[in-house]
Amino acid sequence: MRSLKVLMIFFWVVLVTITVLALQSLGSEGGMVFITDFSHPWRAQFNTDFLMHIFLFCIWVFYREESKVIGVIAVLFSLMGGLFTFIYLAFAIHRANGDPKKFLLGAHA
């Protein structure tokens, strides 16, 4: 589980770096690319696939959190994609002390 936690942190650092470069290049309006990409069939497929994964992740996060208030807050942040989810996963692995059952089930373990 330690390797997975390190991988999540690495992914987060890479994503933050790419995000900073995108913001410098396109500014905050660059996010509109995601919306306008739905007019291209393959980009629409990719973005829909991504949104479905984010939705499933949000359901899992809400389920595993003991506090539903924290669950809702975490779900809202999860909508940012990997900028939040990688850190959430690394933190969840850390809180589980390497126990896969506790990691997957959270408060229900």
C-alpha cells in the first residue's frame, strides 16, 4: 500500500505541474475546452468516460466517510478530478495504515 500512496502523490505532483502550465498558457478560461470538446465524437467519449469515473469515485467517497458532511465536501472537491482525488487516495491509504479492507470500506470496515 505504501507504493500506491507514493504513486498517488507522484500523480498529483505531475497533474499540478501540468495544471499550472495550462493556466499560464490558457488562463482560467482554458477549462471551457472541456465543455466545447463534447462537439468532437472521440473527445466526447473520453470526457463522458472521465465523468462516469468521477461519479463512481464520488459515490465511493461518500460511502466510505463516517461523517456525511465530510463526505459531501470530499465529493464536491472530487469533481476537480485528480487535483483532489489523488491526494484523497493517498490520505485514505495513510489513514488505513496499509489495511486494504479499511482503505476500501473506510468507516464501514
